[in-house]
Amino acid sequence: ATPTAIMVGTGVGARHGVLIRNAEVLERARSVATLVVDKTGTLTEGKPVVTDVLVEENKDETVLLTLAAALERGSEHPLARAILKKAEDSAAPVSQVEDFETIPGKGVTGRIDGRVVSLGSPAWLAEIAVPASAPLAARAEAAQAQGKTVVGLAVEGRVAGYVAIADRIRETSIEAVRVLQEAGVEVVMLTGDNRHTAAAIAGQAGITRFAAEVLPQNKAEEVRRLQGEGHVVGMAGDGINDAPALAQADVSFAIGGGSDVAIEAADVVLVRNDLRGVPTAIGLSRATLAKIR
Ligand code: ADP
Ligand code: MG
């Protein structure tokens, strides 16, 4: 492309809140055939809110929430923020945690009043704890089927209850996926969340290909696998847990509200947290090419 075409392309992008790093990125973007998107914070608003606290009959929700909040004080995960906010609202007292540990992509654990307490994904809890009663587990699954993220709390190796958290899909994400698909780009969703929640959110977004329960370290591998299918792969993420995958992609799109590291390294920054910036960038790239033909 000519220098003028590139200046025009990047200029138009900037006016739409789409910051394209350089001329090379503008040229490469047109070849993206597959776009990998992260779920949390990218397709969704990334502002999770606790909707339900699920406990066994005759048990106290506040006790569960108190233990969950105590653990989450040591975490920077978006889910932690939601749980702390909810505990604040209910004015539950906060306990001290010893031996706190974060297990990326799984959850958090520690010792409270001498008891080992773990909070995290149901899949992880299934490995380390005795399940909740069938009726309670069924309520947790029903929340997941609605697209909510459900985390479980285990006390001394037994699942005591669940916290259901909703993170709404951005309306702009739905439109972005549709426009990309119309432009011939396949959209693939990756998430560390469980498959029920993943299926619900993918369905709302119009995405049919997705992978759930992907550990942070395996997201980059998924991108590599798609590249192995011979496609130029773009990746849109917020940099929280997906920075290596963004780095692996041929063209990386960072959500502006995401992590600073991701924004600094990204090929394209979506300043307005709006996934429609991806088809905008690809469209500008294609238009820039058209001008020199
Ligand atoms: P995502 O890919 O959606 O950003 P993560 O890889 O960060 O998800 O986490 C995957 C799952 O691990 C979460 O859905 C949750 O079940 C569990 N998890 C991770 N960190 C925490 C935490 N601090 N508190 C509770 N659950 C957590
Ligand atoms: Mg994420």
C-alpha cells in the first residue's frame, strides 16, 4: 500500500477508537481468516455480578459468602471483585486467611480458623473434594445453563455451596461476530470457564466453535493449533490470562480496558472496549489494499 493509503487507513481507524500499531499490521489484518476471542472481559462486559448464593437446605448463605470473600481478598481475578462486592453489600465480617494460594485457571485456597477452604471451578473441586448433594449440584448446573459462571466453595474437602456470577455479553460483541462471519472470518471462543457457561455465552454471541476449561497456559497452544490448520489467526483478548495467546496470534487485538501489558504489546488496541473494532480494522486493511490495485 502507498504511504498515503496507510495514513488514511490508520487515521480512519483512530477516529473509530481502533489504534493500529503500524503499516505492517494494517497490511496483515486483511488476511485474518480465524479470530479467536476470549470470553470474560472480551465478549462479555468483564463486570461480573453475584446473582445467587446456593447452599444446602438449612445452611446460612452469609457464612458461605464470608468464607468466599475472605479467600478472594488475596485475588485479583474479576470474579474476586464480584464476590467481595457482594460480601460488602451484606456486611459480612471478613476472616483471616493463612497459607493463601492462587491456582491459575482453577481458583484460590487457604486456611480459615484452622480449616482448609477452597473456592474455584466445579471441575477443580471435583478433583479435590466430596461433591455437594444432588439437588444443590443441579441448582448450580441450572445457573450455568443460563450462562452464569458458578464457583464452588469446599470446606475441609467437602463442597458446601456455590456462588453464581453473571457477566453480561456486550451487545457490540454480538454485532461484531455477525459482521466478521459475513466477511468470511471464522470466530472461535476460548475460555477457562466450564462448558455449560461457555455454550450459553457462545450461543448468545452466535459462535458455534468454542473450547471451554482451557487453562491460561493452554490458550496460546490453542492459537498455535489453529495456525497449524493453515489459517492466519487473529486473537482478541483483555490480557487477563490470555497474554501469551495474544502474543502467539498473527494479529493481536487488545481490549482497551484490559491489562497494560496486553495494550503495550498489541498490534491493534480497541480503545472503546468494542469488539466491532476488529471488523473495522480488517475492513480498513482490505480497503487499503483495494486502493493500490
Ligand atoms: P476466563 O478464561 O473466563 O478468563 P480463568 O482462566 O481466569 O477464566 O478461570 C477459569 C475458572 O477458574 C473460572 O471460571 C473459575 O471457575 C475459576 N477461578 C479462577 N480464579 C478464580 C478465583 N480467584 N476465584 C474463584 N474462581 C476462580
Ligand atoms: Mg479473560
